[in-house]
Amino acid sequence: MIEILTSNSVGLCAIGAAVAVGICGLAAGICEGGIGKTVIDKGVMEKDFGKGLLMVTIGESVVVYGFTIAMIIVATYIVG
């Protein structure tokens, strides 16, 4: 199966897009795990919901960047 994917450019394009999204998703999960623990320990959600929501949103934006890179990889293959 790996030989089929790596033997042509479609497979390499798919692997590159998957790696971009996968690594960014893993990084965001680690980031949100730390943020969630801190938010719960400090009680930020009770006192100031906005700060906690902002911290989680910043951590989640990494996945959006990874998805954007994956779409650029796929679009580059389709167009060119």
C-alpha cells in the first residue's frame, strides 16, 4: 500500500497534507491540554470567561493553519 502511495505524486501530495494536519492537530491537543488544566486550576472560567476562551482559541488556531497548508498543498497539485 505504501509503495502505491509513494510511487506517484498524488500519493505524496496526500501524505504531505495528512502530515500537515496531523502534526498541527497533535500540537493543538497538547496546547489545549495544558491550557485546560491551567484554566481549571486557576478558576479562570468562574471569574473571567473571556480570558479562558481567548486562550483556548489561540491554541486551536494552530489546527486552522495546518488545514490551510494542507489545502494549499492539494490545490497546488490540482492546478499545477
